[in-house]
Amino acid sequence: MSARTVSLVALLAAPLLTGCVTTPGGVSEAELDRFEKTNRAIYKFNKGVDTAVIKPVTQGYRAVVPGIARRGVSNALDNVDEPLSFINAVLQGKFKVAFRAVDRFMINSTFGVAGLFDHATEMGLPKQEEDFGQTLAAWGVGSGPYIMLPLLGPSTLRDTVGFGVDSVTDPWPKFQKHVAGLNGTERIGVTAGEAIDLRSRLIDTADPLLATALDEYATVRAAYLQQRLSDIYDGDPPEDDFTPTFDDETPPHAMPGENAASEPADTPAPATDEAPATTPESDTGEPKAETVTP
């Protein structure tokens, strides 16, 4: 059975398997990070590769290519993603988003000179990426465990399956091969260029955040899951559906001893049959936590 047939079967069977589910799948399972030990090891490997190869190459790219040219490259690469967003928006029943993707692709491919200029956003048609991971979530499929993929970075089981399906159904690689006539080496070069462009964007967004993080791995996990939940709910996730977890016990902003001082204040005093005696606390109004030595 060919990869194309497998992807087609997945597209047709998924709605039947999920039934008439209307509540999108969340990320609660991924929050547990059941494979944290392995994920941290893979993150360390990815960090080493990035430090030794990917980031230096990207910094060289940024040093040589002017900002306006880099922006044009990013716009063009975003533009070729619109057909895939159209497919997934249709599968999710987001027809308004689907036809916006068509409008964006047509406007930017023509007036935007092959996507180098994002005139569609200027015309009130902002980009909204849709992928098969989001499609599975819209069909009610849960996130599954959190996974750190070698070289590719953070993901979930659901998003990993979605990435595989998108890799088969994405029209952009087919265009490169059958229309542009690029050979295998040239297509690898295009993929490498896409990776450098993505890393260049992260230098401006993710790197400043990680530079101040006490636990890079936990920060990446929390940021990724929060972003994916936002993507699934089109930027308006329910407030109680996700609580970022930066550390298993103490959040990054907590100072040593802070938890010890705060816990007694949350613990109610044991009930007794005797009338409460007057204490220095009741006279001063100070919370009981102030008497605890950190």
C-alpha cells in the first residue's frame, strides 16, 4: 500500500473513528510528560546540534542577508503553506478559514510577487495556519504523550501523526518535484533553507525567553503545549484547559523556601471543642506563615 493510499485512508477513517465529537482534544495527557527522562536526553542532544551547527549557520545567514530580504523569504515560505492550511481547514469544517487561505494564496502569489510580500495581511486577511495535528484535535483526538523528537523538537503523539500525514499530503513538495523539476538534492536544499528560516525566527522569539529560563526543557514544553492549545482553539483556548508546568515541584519564579512559607497559610487549623485562645497572631492580624522560618 503506497504512502498516498495510507494518508487517504487516514483522512477518510478518522471522522468515523471519532464519531460525532464536537469537543476538541486537549493537551492534558501531554502535560504529564510520562517520558520526561528520555525527552530531556533528546532535548540535550538537539541543543548540542543546534549550538554546534544550526545556530551558527543561521547567524551567518542573518549576518549576510538583510532583514528585508529575510522577511521576504519568510513570507514566501508562509505562502506555500496556504494550500495545506486550506486542506486541513476544510477537514475541520472551518470553511471561512479555508477560503481565506485561498484568498491569501492568490493575492500574495500575484500582487505579492510569488509571496515575497504579504499584501493579504495588509488587506485584512491574516494568516491562520492549520495542520493535520489540529485537524485530529478538532475531531476529538487527545494529544497523547508529550514527545521530544530528534532534530525536529517538541511534539505530541497526535502532532507527530499529523506531521507524517501532512508530509504526504502537502502540495508544496509535489510542486517542487513535478512542476519545478527539482531533483532530490535540490529538494533537500529547499528543506534546509526552510529549517534555517525557522531557526532565524526563533532567534528573535524563543531565544530571549530561554536565556532567562531556569529550566529550558520545562519552558519549551510549557510554551509548546500552550501554543498548540491556542492553535486548536483559534487563539481563544478555555482558561481552565491548560496550566503551564515549568517544574515538577516549584515554578521558576518561586524563591527557595517560598513554598515552605506559604503552605501553612493554606492549611486550616484543626478543629477543637475548646474556644479559641487569644494568640499574638489574632492580636496583630499577621498571617500564620510569617512565623515559619524559611
